[in-house]
Amino acid sequence: MLSDPKPRKPLHKREVTFNGYSRKDGLWDIEGHLKDTKSHPFVTGSRTWAPGEAIHDMWVRVTVDDELTIKDIEVAMDSHPHPECPLVIPPMDALIGARIGKGWRKTIETHLGGIKGCTHLRELLNNIATAAYQSIPGALFDPDENKPPLYLGNCKSWDFDGPVVMRVYPQFYQWKK
């Protein structure tokens, strides 16, 4: 837990959540939700947002199979600052057939980068990958038992030369890619 802060006043709040679900048809739904509010009146163009009113309230649901291939995508913008914002929803279908994994961020940028998409939806999509890995059993494992799980070597605790890998995956201790 963080230490007690110095005296301050709240200005902006962003809530981001991700949830993973197993479906009866054998597929998986991964949902992301982003909500921005201000503690004071906020003006964008011709609109004034009241304190606590959602400026952004956006949802993304991707449906994936066991290989993390996107079978469907749904986007909702319950609140957005400009009438043009929802124009970015139809291009999201370009991700159907893409695979969450190596190159995922590049895939997002290719199809939805810059003015083709929305910064907030890209943020959700980037992090949906982590929620998928956390939700789907085996998503981080290569079916080849001679290869380490994908998360090994990607953070301090999972260092190939570290004590956690030595203890949990001794067969991959000091593995060289």
C-alpha cells in the first residue's frame, strides 16, 4: 500500500477493468471497460460535463478460441466527448481473425492506429491480451513441452537465471532463447 499522500484535491479518475469468461460453446469472452470522470465541470467543444459524469465510458469484448484467435469483437461507447467518436467502431471488425500474441500491439496499430481508431479503445485492446492470458488455461503454454511458457524471461521473477524458474520450471533454468 502507498504511504499517506500530502494534502491534495481530486481532479481526474480513470477506472479500467478487465474480465475473462468461459463460454458454453468452448470459446472465451474477454471484456475491457474504461471510464473517465472529472471532479469539476469539464468542457469539450460545445458540451459541459458535470462533476462525476462519465466523459468516456467505453467497452470492448473480444471472443477468442483456445489459440487466442479473435472470432468476434463488440464495442460500446456509452459516453464519449464528440459525436464523431463512434465512427471508430466499424473498423474494429478488422481484428476478427487476428491472433492475440506476438505482434498484437502492431496489429492494433496497423488496423486502428492514429485517426483510424480511438486512443482509449487501443488502450483497452492492448491490455485485453493480459486478461486473456490470465483467463484462458494454457494460453501461455506452447504445446511443445520442450519450450518454456511464454511468460518466462519477461519479468524479474520469471528470469531464466533466477530462483523462481529454478524452483518452478527447473527444466528451463538458464534457458537460452
